[in-house]
Amino acid sequence: MKDLFLIAHIAGRTVAIASEQVGSVVDIGEVTPVPRAPRLVRGLATLRSRVVTVIDTRIALGVDGEGTAARAVIVRVDGHDYAMLVDALDDVSAFALHPLANGTALVREWRAIATGIVERDGEPVLAIDLTRLVPRAAMAA
Amino acid sequence: MDELLQEFIAETRETLEALAGEIVAWEADPTDRARLDAIFRFVHTVKGSCGFLDLPRLARLSHAAEDVLAAVRDGRRPADRMLVNAVLAVVDRIGELVEAIDAQVALDDSGEDLLIAALAEGREIVVQAPSPTGHRAATRSVRLSVDLLDRMMSGMSDMVLARNELARRVRDEHPDPALEAALERLSATVADMRETVTRTRMQKIDTLFTALPRMVRDTAASLGKSVTVTVEGADVELDREMIEVLRDPLVHIVRNSIDHGIETPAARRAAGKRENGRLTVSARQAGNQIIVEIIDDGAGIDTDRLIAKLAGAGARNDRDLRALSERQKLDLIFEPGLSAKDEVTEISGRGVGMDIVRAAIEGIGGRIELDSRRGQGLRIAIHVPLTLSIIPTIIVGVGDQRFAIPRQAIEEIVSEDAEAIRIDRVGSAALATVRDRRLPLIDLSDSMDLPRADGTRMLVIVGIGIGSYVIAVDTVHDTEELVIKPAAPAIMACGLFAGQTLPDNGCPMLMLDCSGLAADAGLTFVREAEAEDSDTVAETLGVDALLFRDIDGRLRAIPLAAVDRVETVATERIGTTGGALRLVVDDQIIPLVAGGDWTAAPAIDVVRMTDGVLEMGYAIAEALDIVTLPEDVADPVVPGLVSGVTLIDGEPVEIVDPFWLFASAGTGGAAADTRQPVCAIGRDPWLRGFVAPMLARAGYRVVEGGVGVAADAVLTLDPTASGDAIRLTDSRSDAPGCIYRYDRDAILSAVETRIAGARR
């Protein structure tokens, strides 16, 4: 059985995001910083009259150096909209989701979001749950 | 038709439609507890609404059905087929009655007794309720889901942003006057629309409060109690959704207060309280919350009874309950299935109350606070979050970032280098001295880790309920009304922000949480709760009075009941007649009392007082406040202007006695309804000019005329006048019946004697 995935580049890696998670794909304009918020909260931006919280996925994944990404995938978690910054977006296609191969050693941040592997033109791509990158209240404390 | 009634009809109709499925399911399986509860809630709600809408037939039906359903819930009666049928017949009947009310047609009430009788054990329904009338009035309003309003609102905001972009492009790329004029028109329409759409979501809390006086009156009357309700802050605006959620809890609480809280007049008298119970319902905005308070001066919560009830019902262990702190004991009122009163009444029912109330409030992120004083009253405060509400804010800037501060929290904004402002570093902290107040100071740029801009800072003084402090900001930009929504959890967790918003410029902005900011900076305030509370109790007992500074500089107060209004009058309208001050106002002359020299100023404030018949004025220097007079008032030594002395805020205040004022001014006449003695005077200019006013001032009605005029006493200058006329002479003489015409006392006493004679 094949599902639709959005192929994107996050923190220098190619990932597959289950399409039902993706609200929309947008270009992020001006971002209002939120002082004293966790570092992965880049700030607030406007998306068609809604305020979205911009999440820097590089920092969320523990990759050093802030990204310069201006594109984002919008996901909705607990009634709040988040713009997850991505480096680049490829396309949407149908893939079969396979479990992670034994012995795939991922660091904690990646392991927390990985859901499996999809095979794209013979190249394995990590399927991720983007919503798990959204910081919960407890993380900020 | 009454708006409340419309609301009730729409709501009942809607619930009935939703209930149809439940009813069928219950009929199929009478043991289904969830269905039973749904039907029970329905009849309970109908019963509650009928109480204050004055729909006795519906009230009777729903009360009867509720009784039976309660018995089923408690397991006292089995839900057999006959019972189910009877309840369903009643529910159907309620639906018919509601339709009939809406269509304004009469519905035969025969059979209702039978319906109710059928609810009794082991009875079969013998009468089929009359078939529906077929009338269904055209609906006058549309009920919309809040979700739809949300979408409308969000579409509206989109439109504003699109308009802004269009305007920018037109300005930059195609500067054309005709295009700009069209855009201008669009802008005006959009602004109009936006206001309307915003209004559809917002409602004054007044819509909740308007029903209260009537409800309180009816509820109190049906219990043989007398309750005065005061409503304050009715113009606080709340999100429609919040208002809907608050509606039932408020009704429950108010009813509970009257039913369980406020005692019967006899019990109140015995407790040394006034017979009239007092209930105050108020709404106000405090920080990022709206607080609705319901305060009564009843008996408070009897925690011993609560514990006895809970232990008696076997729900809780008596010893455990007694070990609770007083606060925890109070919270027992929220235990499910508890009714503080022993007998079930039509008013507050059987403990469906407070647990549901709390669940509803907490459902919208609010909380409920109790403050009970045994024998003195209960204060219930409902705190609901401001999020979703439109809040007037002031936009401040630090560095190049902007934040909103709720205007309601702001006491004052001053510039750092203004007069009478001093900022001192005290150790690691900063203190601002604003005139005579010394307040802790927080620099927003420190709190936010933002660089500070150069230039003079502005000091925003904010009050957070337990104290005030100063927030130093770089700039104060603007005021704006904003829709504040909760920010993402990670942002809210900082504890510094109350929510996020999207102002007109399209850049998201955060609203500061003033309490959180203070906590973050480590400010602590000593809570003066105890002192405050004893104030409230004192307030519930006294008489309201107008506090003012008299012309002689003394602080005095007049009971508010006597005060009509305070107005400023030109001193030239004040004159002295017959040794008394008179004020010409509204085309009439009223007596005036002044306790000092009033002539210096061109105008003076006058308290207009009335006893219902007479009016009089009291000249004052300035009106200060409305205060509640404590009950312990020192008695005056002699009756006079001042009926007593009391202390208000540590200052002695003399209480002016309106009774004495009117009693002493009453001789001025105008008591036209009692028969006035009539004095007739001869036709003479001197009599008319000199004597008539004197007589009039003494309270006589003066008529002019010769013999034959019906009069109690006659004055004349004619030495030959006959009978018992009082003859006035040009010189002092001893002739009997003659009085020297400038002997004022003798004239008045002669007139008095004659009138006394005539009366006899």
C-alpha cells in the first residue's frame, strides 16, 4: 500500500513527510522574534491573517548553525499552527513505507521523529513525523 | 417578543431536536444511564429557565418530570415502561408548549394534570396530549455556530491585509487619484464590515446581567425573601462563546445565593442584619482575566452541614472530611451530587449545581474562587481568561520590537524625565518614585533580553491586583483594540506573555502578561487580603452616602437616598429672602443651606435634595466620593444639621441629617396639599408690598379683597373696618384691635390668634 509523501530537505537531509500532516507549503516573510522563548522558536509570522509559530527545524534536530531557510511546511498541533522551516522541497509522490532497517543508528533527535523508510529511485529516504518536532510546553520550562 | 424568551424557545427547540434520538434510545433501553442523564439535564434546564421567564405550566411539568427522573437516578424507582411513557409524554408536551408560546397561540391545558399524575407510580397514561397545533412561527433570528463566526472573522482579517497590500501597490506603482478614491471607499467599507463582524463575536456582559434583576426578584419572592440586587460593570465585553458558557453557571450561583445563602427576613433580623438581603453581581477586567463576582450578605457556607451531608450520603468518611483545611472544606461544595439544602426546592434543585458550574468554567480555562464568611456572606469569583476577547491595549516598543499591554492594567504612563519622577538603584533593584508612590521598576529590555534604544524611557505604571509596579519601555506607540489568542505552548511557557495577536500592520505581536513579568523579575507584593476582606464585609452593612467637602472645609456626608443630584450653579442665582437663602433653579425657588461663605466664587456646587415633595439645596465646596457609612456612628449631642460623626479612611466625617434639613426648611411653604390658612388683606399697595410677603413667608395664603372674601383672618388699613378684622394703624396706639403697622411680631401673633379662633 502506498501513501503520499512530501519529499523535503531538512537540516541537510532528504526526508519524507506524510502528506496528511502537511497543511500547506509557504514562503515565510518577516518573522517577529519571541524574546526568551526556546531557541528553536524562531518567532511569529503571519499566514493569511493567522499567526503561526515558526520552528527552526535545524535547531530542533540539534544541527548547529541557524538555517537560512525561508520556506516552511505548515502543520497543526493542538489547535496551533506551526511553520516548520525546510531547506528545500522536491515533490509529492506515493511511496510504500517500510520499517527502519535494523541497525540504523540515529541520534536521539532523529530517532524521535523517524517513522520508517521510503525507497525513492533506489535511494532510501527517512520518513519523519514532523509534528514531533513541535516543542511541547514542558520542553520550554 | 422578549429577547430572553426567544432565546429560551430557540434553545429548547434545539435541545429537543438533539434529544429526539436520546429519547428513542432510552425507550429501547430504560437502564441506559447516559440517556437518562441527558433527558434529566433537559428537564432541569427547562425548569430553571421557566423559573425566571414566568412560565408556570412549563415549570410544573418539568419539575414533575425532574422529580421522577431524580428518583430513577437515585435508584428509588425502576425505569419501567409506564414511567418512560409518562416522561416522554411530558417531554413532548414541553415541546408543544414551547411551539405554542413561539406562535403566540393558546394551548389547552387540560390533560396536563393527567400527564403529571401519570408520572406517579403505577399509573397508565389515559389521556393523549392534544396533537401539535401545527403553528410554527417564522424564526426571527438565525443561530450561527461560533465556528462560522470565526471563519468570518478570519476572512475579514484576510481582507484587511489584502486591502493593505493593494493600497501599498497603488501608492507605489500607479498613483492615480481615481484609483485612490475607489480604494478609499473600499477601505471605509472594509473598516465598517470589520467592526460589524467583530461585534458579532463580542457581546457586552450586560446580555447576561439584564435578566438578573427580574430573576432575583422572582426567585426571592417565591422564597418569601427580600433581596436587592446591584449589577456593576455591565459594559465589560466578552466573547460570545464565553458569555454562553457563563450563562448557566451565573444563574445557578445567583439562585443558590438567594436560596441557600440569604436567610429569611426573620432569621436576618435575629442575626442583626437588615431584612433586605444584598446581592452584588459585578464584572471587571483584571490583567488578562475577566472576573465576574457574585457577592451576597447571607449566611455563608455551612461547612459542618456540608460535611454531615457528604458523610451521611456515605460518599466520604466523616473523619477525613473534618481533617480538611477550611479552604478544602469550602471546596466540598463542588462535590457532585451535593445539595446544601435539605429539602428540594423549585429554585436550586438537587445539587445539579456547583459541580457542573465548576466543570463549565474550567472548560473554558477559567477558575472559580470561594470566599465564605459564616454568618456574613459569600463571595464567588469566576475568573475567565481574556483570550478570545477583544482587549484595548497600548502598544509599547523596546529596541525595534513591539508589545501590547492591556490598557486595563495600566494606571498611568509618565516620561522618565518628567517632574516628580525619580529613579533610584537600590542594590540590584530599581525603584521609581512617582510623586508620593514608590514602586518597583522593571526594565522591559532586561526582561526581554533586547537591546535598549537611546533616548528617554517611558514609565508604564501597571497594577496587577496585588500591587503596582513600573515597566520601563523605550517608546509608547499607540492604542489598539486587539483580538488576543493564546500563543503556542512553548511560548506561553515562558510565563511572560498573555497571548499573541495580529494588529492592523500584519506583523504578529505578543501581549505581555503583567503578572508573569513581575514574577519573572522576582517582585513580591504583600497581599493585604485580610484587610480587604474585612472592608468588604463592612461595606455590605452600611448606608451609602455622598462624601463632600463643605464650604467651611469640613468633611461631611449626606445619605445618598436624599440626594437627587449635584450641580454647579452661578452664585448670582442665590439670594437671601426673609433671612433664608434661596436658590433660583429650573424656574423655581428652593431653600438653600450653606455652611459658610459662598460669595467668593462665581459658581458653586449644590447638592440637590428631595424628600419626594420638597426640594432643597445644600451648597458644598466639592463632591468627593460615594462612601458606605459604617454602622457605628457617634451620636450628636443636640439634634441639628449634623446627625453624627463617623470615621472614613481615618478622617472624621460629619453626617448631615437630611431630616433635620427638611424639617427646618419646611416652613418655606409649598406644602400646598394641606389646607393653608388664608389671610385677606385690604386693597392697598403698602399691604400688598410689605405685609403680604411677610404673611406668605409665615406660611399663609394671601388673598386681596374686601369684605365677603372667605378668609381666616383679615388685615386692613381702614380704621373704620368692622368685625374682627385686624386694623393696622400709622402710629402706636392702645385702641383695642389696632396694631402699629410696623410691629411685625404683633401682626403675626394677631393673625395667629385669629386663625386659631377661626379654626375652632
